[in-house]
Amino acid sequence: MSDTELVLRSTRVITPEGTRAASVAVAAGTIRAVLPYDAPVPEGARLEDLGDHVLLPGLVDTHVHVNDPGRTEWEGFWTATRAAAAGGITTLVDMPLNSLPPTTTVAHLRTKQQVAADKAHIDVGFWGGALPDNVKDLRPLHEAGVFGFKAFLSPSGVDEFPHLERDPLARSMAEIAAFDGLLIVHAEDPHLLSSAPQQGGPRYADFLASRPRNAEDTAIAQLITEAKALHARVHVLHLSSSDALPLIAEAKAEGVRLTVETCPHYLTLTAEEVPDGASEFKCCPPIRESANQDLLWQALADGTIDCVVTDHSPSTADLKTDDFATAWGGISGLQLSLAAVWTEARKRGHGLEDVVRWMSTRTAELVGLDTRKGAIAAGHDADFAVLAPDETFTVDPAGLQHRNHVTAYAGRTLHGVVKSTWLRGQRIVADGEFTEPKGRLLTRHP
């Protein structure tokens, strides 16, 4: 243990074996060992005694729209990664759209990596995009290290990222399956969306009717059929419809290579509480009713849903008009995700070990980073969040690190205050004070 540089000691350390009092030894940015609480501190090592604050692995958020370059007035790597760090997130994977250019060729990936390189406060990886005309670019992007490929089955909201109809979807999935890549999909059926009532205006009930559950359910059924035929790896993004859960459970039981995520806003916000005209609550698919939310929590508990990610999709305030039809659809919640989920989870009888599993361990597994991220275990990166789980705070949008201070969580009182965040054994934020960027750009392991 003579190479140990740092020891973090807490009465509550969340490890793969459970929560226990422990001392975590760190050397060269890596967890050297998880030791008994009262293990002697090696000579020359620095001790950080965290008392009763919980030491948990840094969260891994695999669904973030950073929008950089091209739409940096919406967000950007500097602000997004600071917000993530403030919320206990130490790794994020950036979505390929809402930036200009989108990450749909290797050249575009290099552009994005160059922009991110000196602005990342946490570790950052990248998804590629699957478009109707870029099948030839998918394997090169895979070889360049993207973690998988995002596709839309309905219009994305930006012209430069068109959706895949049935035949282009099959071609893209077949190509990705050929190198055992991962296809991640915004699953809403465009034909059912277009046939739904489209009234517009400020009433949330009208917006909810315009994005019916059966649009999600039908699209997910199509994905399962294609994935089964090709033995492809498919991940359903931001599930909001509980009606799709039996179909998902059946597919998993049959061995379909299917994983599913949901988001903090579907787990903590309900349609019944959304005020008319309050488009900070608009996202696609939409926030649904409380009974639907109960079933999503049940599916998390039984493993039908694998993980929880933010789908942080911010915009400037002027795009959040009081007309739900025309307002930008996206929830801004990157800094608040841990506290939001923990606040609701504790009410429902779940522990922090569950939250870590959903928001760190399983997300790391999704993108193949589970040998380095997502657990406090020997050999993993020394990425940590230090949490006071019983302390509360009231969300003040002006106090967030997001570039635009618009959030559906404004005014909510949340449990769980992140006291500090550590990246490879270095404290990168504590009590609102940040170090200079120390994040690395990540690529998929061969």
C-alpha cells in the first residue's frame, strides 16, 4: 500500500457488496483498495475523513445534449460539465444532435472532440448518429470510438438530423449488428403522432393528447421485432409509457438484446401538476400521469427498466414559449438528477444503493465502461460523489451551473446535497468552488 496517495474514509461507503464503513485507498487516480474503516493510513498518504456523509461512485449519465459546437447559446461543454460535476456526475456521454455539425461522420466527431478537449470538467464520451444516408459512416464511427448510434423513429426537431423510416432503420440496424454495436432509439411512431389531435396552445392536456402512449408502444414493438430478427443490441431511450412495459418484459425474457432507460422527470413530475403554459415541463415523449409513474417505478424495481439518465436537453429561455406545440421540447435537469431521483426514491422505500445501481453501475455497463466506472471497487477510476442524503435544498434556477436558468424543478425542495465531487482522486468541486477542467475524452474500448 506504499503507493497510496489518498484515503477517503466514511461510515457509509456504497460498494458492490453493499453499504459499509470503509476507507478507500487511491493511487494514481485509481482505487487501490477498499479497506476496513479503521485501517491505518499509509505513510505519506492524505486522509479525507468524510464523517457520516455517503461516499458513492460518481454518476454516469449516458444521455446528455451538450449542443456544442453550433448551439452553444443553449448549453456547451464548459457549462454542462460544471453542472454535471455539481450534481455528482463524473462521466457523461454526449448525444450526436443539436450540435452543428451533428456527430454523424468521423470528421464531425473530431470537430466535437476538439471543441470539448479543454472545456470538460468531467469525463466525456460521444454517441454517433444513424441517419437515412450515413450507413457507410457507421463502421468508421464505431472504429473511431463512439459508444453507439442514436436514431429517431419520428422527427427529431432539427432538420440536420432526420428520422429513420422502416427500411432505413432495418439497414442501419443490420450494419450496426454486423459489428455488434449498440443502437439507441427515440421510439415514437410518426404515423400515430401525425394522426393524434394537434391543437397547440397553452393547455398541457392538449399537448399530452398529441403524444399518445400508443406511439411509443408501437415503435418499441417494431424495434423488438427488428432486434430479434437481427440479434441486434437495441436500447430504448427515455421510456415514458408504462403500457410498453409488458412487451419489454416479454422480449427480455425471450432473450432479445434489449435495454431500457427512463428519466428523472418521468419519475418525479406528473401531468396532473404541470401548469398550462409552463413549457419548461415540455419533453417528448411527455411527462404522463401519476398512475403511469407508479408503474415506471415498479419496472425499475423489478429490472424491466435498466437505468435512469437525464436526457438533459436545454434551450434558451425564448424558445420556451407558452404554446406547447411550438416551444422547444426538452427538460433541463443535469445538475439536479441525483437529488430529484433520491427525493422520490426514498419516499417509495428505495435506498441509495438502488439509485447508484440505476444511475451509475448500469449506465456504465450500457456503454462498456463498467471495468472503469460505476463502482467503488479496486481497479476502478477514483470517481466519487460525497452526499449528505438527509439535507434538503430548494431549487433556485439562478443558482444552477446550466447556461440557461430554465428548469421544471424550480421551487421544489429536494433531498440530497452533493458536498464534493472527485474525478480520478482529485476533488473537482466542493461547496460551489470548481477547479480548472480535468476531464478526459473517452472512447469505446475495442
